[in-house]
Amino acid sequence: MKVLSKGTVYGLRALVYLATQKDRTGYVSIGEISEKLDISFHFLTKTFQMLTQKGILESYRGPSGGIALNKPAEQIFLFDIVKILEGDDFFDKCLLGLPGCGDFEPCPVHDFWKVAKAALKNEFEITSLAELGAKVTDERLRLSA
Amino acid sequence: MKVLSKGTVYGLRALVYLATQKDRTGYVSIGEISEKLDISFHFLTKTFQMLTQKGILESYRGPSGGIALNKPAEQIFLFDIVKILEGDDFFDKCLLGLPGCGDFEPCPVHDFWKVAKAALKNEFEITSLAELGAKVTDERLRLSA
DNA sequence: TTCTTTTGCGACTAAATACTCTTAAATCTT
DNA sequence: AAGATTTAAGAGTATTTAGTCGCAAAAGAA
Ligand code: SF4
Ligand code: SF4
């Protein structure tokens, strides 16, 4: 039951790392994040480019450049990141792969799935990077499942 | 948010089709199912082989051979099929991809995920092929999302 | 200006998933 | 026995996802 792609998980872990560095001023380089979290530099770079284009991050080139959150970590939610990295339709998918997921002739799991999806969406909407950063330790960010 | 692989969804649709044919005696050929549901014959075949090996289906070769449910559709649950086709660890995966998912220093979504997973698992455990077959029409089985 | 640092971006490679094809084995029909 | 039907099995291909590489562009430092 893989919910998120690798790229999304990497991006998320990286953003949480950023959130834990809030006392530092200026930019954090992708190289540092890649090294600290043991994630491929170039792979991370692509993910960050997307997040920069979508306004989650601000980037700056050159010495002592890097990336930085564009908003306080309290105002960036899992929901925003996942929608960007997994696509807008992420929370609208059907469970069994039949078409519609409308209310017309639903299969037995339809209503359940509707509720489950809504719950997941809500959880993602209320969980901020700051919250994740506060609870997740450095050690746990570094290791990957 | 793709939950199940294509192979699993195909298998599920095919099994539901089988469940709707319970008045027919004997075996239903893979060719017929493949044609009726517009699923690749050989791909389906592989999935069915797995289900046969694991005791969900009974198969028989030769003219008027095919496959048949090994138990009444009322006694076959989504849970059984998904565990076979997606692997035993399907319901034990972590949401954010960090290790452990133990109760030691959980991240903010850990508890939520634990509950959500349990709910999904339970739903799959109580939903039988018969139930799915009773609610899903032929038309909806045929089309894929 | 020239060199270094760092992101941006596109092409390339590898691995996993999804799908196809061929042949063998079992079973029935004639 | 010979041929037809149907599943079993494994190899082969295509598409998607994951990860790598190289160089251009921006910006600071010497
Ligand atoms: S009714 Fe069931 S199979 Fe159909 S779209 Fe909804 S969840 Fe999917
Ligand atoms: S605490 Fe969060 S990130 Fe860690 S294993 Fe549990 S759900 Fe995954």
C-alpha cells in the first residue's frame, strides 16, 4: 500500500529538514540537504525545482545560495506539497479502478472509500511542516524505509 | 493515490465477474472473461495462476475447462485477494516513508495512519466478492478507470 | 575578468511495472 | 491416435518511475 511516490517522500523529508533549521538565516544548499538526508542530489534538485516553481520554496544561485521556505513552516501543509508532487487528482482516485466514483450505483466499498479519502485529505490539510518538524528527530529523517 | 496495482484491479474485476456467474455450473474460461471485461488474456492468466496456486480458484484444462471459485463468493474477501496479489505486508506500510512505524516517537500523522490503515483493512476483511458482485453491474465491470 | 559555488534543465541510464508472445502440458473430441 | 481447446509457464517488449550525468546560467569572490 504505497501511497506516495519516492520523489514525494524525499521532497517531504527534505522540507521537514528545512523546517527544523528555521533558526538559521538565509538559504540552505541542496547539497547539504542531500548529504544530511542521504538523498540523491540531482533527484532532490528536480523535486525542489518543482516546489520552487509552485511557490513553496525560494531559491538563490551562487555562493551561499540555496533554497528556503517561502512561507513560515506553520503555513505549509502536507496537502499543498502532495498536490504539487503527486498531481491535483491525488485525492480523487477510485479504490477498485472502476469508473465514476459518482453516487450512481456505487460498489460496496465506494462509501467507505469516500470517507477514508476525505479523512486522509483532511489530515493532510491540517498537518503542517512545522508540526512534522517538531516531532520528527534528525535521526529518523535520515533513515529511509 | 493509487492504492492497488493494475494486476490486482484486473484480478478483482475478473473475480467479481465470476461471482456474478454463480448460477452457471462448471468452469468459466479465461478467454471469455478476458473478452467480456476487455482485459489482456495473458495478463489475466498470470494473475489467475497466482490465485489458483493460493487456493482461491480451481482450474481445469482442456475443452470446457477454465476456472472457478474454490469457495462460495460469500466466503472470499477483498482482504484475501489483496494479500495474495499485493503481498502480505500490504496493510503494514508507513505513510511518509520513515522507518519503524512503531509507537516510539511517532510523527504527527502516525496515529492517524494507524487508524486509517486499520479501517481499510477491516473494510477489506468484511467485503466479500458476493457483496461486490451484487452491487456492481456488468456495464461497470467492463469499463476501466 | 576569471574562477568558484550553487541552482536550472535536459538528456541519459536503471529498475519496476505493465503488457505480449511463444511454447508446453493437460484434457476433451473425433 | 490426431487434432482442438484451454490453462501453465517463462521469455520477451513497452511504458512508467526512479535515479544519474553533464552542462548552462546566475551570482559572488578574487
Ligand atoms: S463505486 Fe467502487 S469501484 Fe466504482 S468508482 Fe466508487 S469505489 Fe471505485
Ligand atoms: S511515525 Fe510517521 S513517518 Fe514514521 S513510520 Fe509512522 S507514519 Fe511513517
